[in-house]
Amino acid sequence: MLKRFLAAGGILFALGMSLAAAELVLATTTSTYDTGLLDALNRAFAELFGVKVKVIAVGTGAALELAKRGVVDLVLVHARPLEDRYLAEGWLINRRDVMFNDFVVVGPPEDPAGVKGLTAATEAFRRIAAAKARFLSRGDNSGTHFREMEIWEAAGIEPGGKWYLISGKGMGENLIQASLMGAYTLTDRGTFIAMRKNLDLEIVVEGPVKGGDPLLMNPYGVMAVNPARFPDRNYVLAMAYIGFLTSPQGQRIIAEFTVEGEPLFYPTALKADPDFSEYVPRDWRG
Amino acid sequence: MGEIWDSFQAAFSLLAHPDRYLLSTILVSFKVSGVALLLCFPVSAALAAAIALGRFPGKGTLKLLIRTAMGLPSVVVGLLVLLLLSEAGPFKGLLWTPRAMVISQLVLITPLVLGVMVSSLEGVSRRVAEAAHVLGANRLQVAWTVVKEARAGFLTAGVAGFGRAIAEVGSVLIVGGNIAWADGTSYTRTLTTAIVVESRKGNFETALAFGIVLLVLVLCVNLILGFLERPGEAR
């Protein structure tokens, strides 16, 4: 183990020496940047490689579109079905699992739809729709928005009507709006923890981090832009970053990153038995 | 109300003890908008003189186009510049740099600056031009006389252009990427895009405080410009 670590460190060091003047552009989601996690990772990366990382923090959908246009070197996002589409089309390659956290369903303390304590997000969504209780959607092609649509689909409901509102906002602003209008919404746990004190909202359906619905699992993946499509992108440095993110050091930074004493992300790159499905689209057959 | 008052207090304590993040963000804001204005101003002045004083077919249509372009939404400009800069070519390396932000702000403010200049030139009485002509001025000298008479309007054009540039969020967010380095210094983050980040995080008080800082700084710029303008009025 130690030997492998040292060898990896040596390779990383050699790469770092040869790439000192290069730049690396990472498109990612607001949840990884706004929490401060990426700054912690990028400080360590800059120490190792002497490369400052340009972070473009947008929604998952926008981050993948930037990758498709070849204006970034790699992406760190959280919407596996969408990631798979870009992998299958060959825009991105070499996907690795990095970390996960989870989503939770939150709502007003009065709980007008009576969903508090339910173990299935789909059942909660069904009851919210049946009660026509207000639900505030992000509606912005973010990873959270994609997951919300998956849950509606799994619940067999096409959301619509005056109770279903779309904010088009980032997670933090969306939570504040939901709090002000007494609406239910889907949020990643990290943003909710960071803002909880300013919100009149409670968790009504727990995610898998606290033993809740596995459908609310929120895994993050990192992928490099395909150098065959965009030879002018810095593929070598992108792979060095992926290596760093999934290395013991990168994974330790993720594990030790807390907000108000609570961890926000759980590292998943180092596994006892590697599962190579993380590299390729899930329905891929070689 | 309490929160708004808190924001004012936060803004002034930020201004009293600015940290590296705030200083570098202010610097990027002023650098990008200032350079955009400096590049736009002389070209617009020359174009405005040509449009206002020249006689050519399609002049009315051109002025209509300029006025319409004043209403360009900044996000649309940002997306257009993003797509242009993402085409393979010599400009591709410009994306995610302050220079890309200057380009998008140039597109955004030139119609405004140009439009105000044309109006102010046309507002100068025709008698001024005729008088200059009678006194034996050639065409260039006539133009110069009219431009001198319209200098208050040109100042307004500059102030309006700078104001739109520095208060604008949409295009710099898209083409600059809102980048701050991990050590907490801004690279392409402006005061306005910092407001977006803080507001996204739900830190409305800090976001408002940044807005107040922006306004206070623009006020200072206007005070200085007003001071510079005064000797001209006395002449």
C-alpha cells in the first residue's frame, strides 16, 4: 500500500514539474464550490503541482455543456444518467467516482401534506401532489433538479398545476424561497446544513446518509474532456487532477471537510473491490 | 428592515477593513470596466461625430439599430461571446480571462455610449456649426467645435457606459467564469458576480453589503468626474 502510494506520489510529482506553467479549467456544480470543498482541494493541488485551478461553478447540465464545447478540461458533477449520455457520446472519458452525499426532502414544520417520517421519497411526492401542497422546483437542469424529475417519474406523477412552482434559482436561494412560501423542496443535505439556521424548514424524508431512501443517494463523478475531440485541452493535467481527487490525499481532504461539525461529503474512490462500472456508462457492453 | 440596516453596517466595516478578497474583487471590477470604457470611448466618439455630423443614406436606420442595441440583455451578450470564443481559433484562449470580460462589456456598452454621444452632438445647436463654418473653419475644425460643445453629453455617455459595465452581472459571469483562486483572491470575480455567489449561498446580508460597496465606489468615481467637469463650465 505504502509503496503504491509513494509511486503514485512520484508520478504526480514528475507530472507537476513538467506542467508548472499550464492551466486547468474545472466545470463543476455550485454545491462543491459554494461549500468551500473545492478551495480546500485546490489549495492542496496547487501545492503539489504548482497549478492554480480555474473553477467554473454552474449547474450539472451547464457544466456538461461546457465540456461538450471543449472550453473546460474536466467536470465534477452529480447526475449519473446525464453523465452517462455524455460519456456514451464520447465528449468525456475516464469517469471516476469521487464522493457522495445525499438529498433530503424538506418542508414547512406544519407539514401540510403529512409526509414527515416517510421512508420513501416517491410516496412523499405522491402525497404532496395529492394534497396539492406547494412544491418549489429548482427547474435549472442542475443535478438536484434532474434527481427531482427522476423521483416524480418513479412516483408516476407528472408535476404541474398551481401547487408546483419553479424558481430557476441556485440551491441556497431556492431554500430561502421555499422557506418563505412554506413549500416543500428537494435539497442536497450539505446546503441545507449550511443554511438551516436561516430557514423555517425541516427534513421530512431522510436520505441514505441517515439510513433513509436509497433513491436520494447523491454520487459525484469526475470526468476528463476527450482529447481526441479537443486536442487543445489539457488532458494530461486533467488526468493528474482526477488522480489527485481519487488519491488517498484527495479523499482524506474530502472526508475531513466539515461545516458546523458535520461532514458534507463522503469519499468513495478508494474501494476494497474496485467496481469498473464507474468508468463507463452503466448500460455499456464492451 | 433590520437585515438591510445590518447590511449597511457590514458594508462599511468591509470598506473600513477590506480583506484581500474584497480588494482583488474591486480591482477586477474597476480594471475590466475601466479598460472596456477606455477602449470604447475614443472609437465611439469618432463614430458618433461621423454619424451625427455626416449625411448618408440609412442614417435613420443606423440610429434605430444603435438605440435597439442599447437594450441588449447582458446574458445574451455573454452567451454570444462565449460561443464565439469557444470556436477553435486564435481567440479560444481568451475564455475565462479578464480580457474576455472586457470584450463582452465592450459589446454591451458601446451602443449606449455611442447613442448618448450621437444625441448630445445632435443637441448642439446647428448655429454653432454654422458659426464655426462662417469663421472659416474647415470640416474637421467644425466637427471639433461641435464635439467641444457637446462635452457634457460625452461625460454623461462615459459615466453611463461605465455604470452599465460595472453594475452588469450576466455577461461577465458567463465569459469570465466568476473565478476566484483557492487562496481567496479574485481572478475574474467582480463585485457583481461576488454578489451572485453570496446570494446563491443565502448570505443575503453579505451580498447586499457588496452591493453597497459597489455603489459607494461608483459614487466616488462620479464625485471625481464632477470635480473635473466644473472648470470646464466656468470657461
